Amino acid sequence: MFSGVYTALITPFKDGKVDFDAFEKLIENQHKKGVDGIVPCGTTGESPTLSCEEHEEVIEFCVEKAKGKMKVLAGTGSNSTDEAIHFTQTAKRVGCDGALVVSPYYNKPTQKGLYLHFKTIADTVDIPIVLYNIAGRTSVNIEPATIAKLFKDCKNIIGVKEASGSLDQMSAIKSLVPDIELLSGDDALTLPLLSICGIGVISVLSNIIPTEIVSLVKTFEKGDLKEAVKIHYKLLSLIKLMFIETNPIPVKTAASLLGMCRADLRLPMCEMEEPNRLKLEKALRDFGLLK
């Protein structure tokens, strides 16, 4: 259902508010460049600093602008189960194709707690759900056995965005649950994940170079592994620079350098350090994106 390239959209800001004019242009660019879908209100979209009202407005806006063009997999997770249900209900109400639900952060629930959290959301809201596993930000890993139990017990939990950085974990998930939709949450691991039966990527880098990310996935799907490897290595240095500081600082800075939106971030995210900014500018220039 969610195969291919999905862009974890940045949220453009201007004068402290969501810049919907810039947002519309970002969404249209994603459509023109051939991505399969967009993911608003994820980590890259600075969801922790969006107000409840903004979170809902952004999701609804994306559905309105993407309708009939691309799928919308909205970030609806929270460390509060009730709040996650609320945002997932919003996603259902406005017509999203699915909900991306991150594991609860800061609380550090047990595996039983994680199971109950996701099951409660899935039982309450009838919408396709993709789990989002990113222990580096949440401090707790959704173990493969927990994912397998959720997939078995909840008909609308259909996939997982894996950002654990561990191909061992990804392989274990696919071994336990062969039918699960396994998506890469790390641009650097897209190609390796495809090789173990992953179906695509939720990409940060595709905010600025969607064509190349689409090309990587489609080239692999055509069976041209040699060319896919070539694209992978071409992208690798730029991928690494997207995480030279905390995401989404670099990608939003890159988007601003390319004239896509302002580089405005909300605290505690802050302006990129100048030495890192210069490295980013050079990389964009070397890639042919900047003159």
C-alpha cells in the first residue's frame, strides 16, 4: 500500500507561523518529481513544536493539496496514547491514506506497554497504520517480536518505518512477518533494505532531490542492481550531510539555500552552525544544485 518513495516533509515557517504558501509549492514539487506520497508532521516536520491546531491544519492542508496526486501518510504519534488517538482520528476524518505512529518518547514503556499503546490506537481508529521505530529519538526499541504480535492482532497495522539503523533488526522483522510493509527510515539504508524485501523509503533527502531518490528505488525495482548501487554511492555524501546536525536543521537549511522556503526553525531547533553550513553549501554545489 505504501511502496516507493514517501517524503518526510519539512514544515516551512515564516514569522513564527506555518508558511502555507511555501508548503503548497513544496507539495507540488514533490508531485511533479514523481514521489509516491508525502508524510507531514513527522520528525522532519518538527511535529513536537507544532500546536495541536497546527498539527491538524497541516495534515488537512496536505490532504487537500495532494488529493488525487499522491498518498498522504500523516504523522499522528505522541507519547500520550490519548493524544495519538486524537491525531489519528483527525487523519482518518480528513481523508489520509494512513497514519505513521511513532513509539512513545520519553516515557520509556515496556514492550507490553508499546503493544498496548499501538493496539489501543489501531482498535480505536480504522485507518491503515505504519509503526515508526526510531529508538535513537524515543529511547525504546520496538522489538521484532512485538511488531509481529501487533501485525497478527491488529488488521490495520500493515507496516513499519524502520529507523533503528540495524539491518539485523529489519531482517528479523521480515523473517517473523513476511507480509509486513517494511520501509526504510534512513536514506543511507534504502538500497540495503530493498535488497532484503523492503518496499521503499520515507526519505528526508527527497525534500530537496526527489527525482534522484525515486530513480534509486525504481532502478532497483527494474532489476538493475549495478545502476542502483551507482546512484546509492552518488547520494551517500549528501545523505550524511543531512545529519551533520540534528534533523531537520540541515535539510531545511538546504531547502532555503535552494529557494524552496525559509530556514526558520522552532526552538529548541536552531540555526545551523556556520562551519557546517559552509560544508552543506559546498556539497550542494558539488552535486550541481547550487551555482
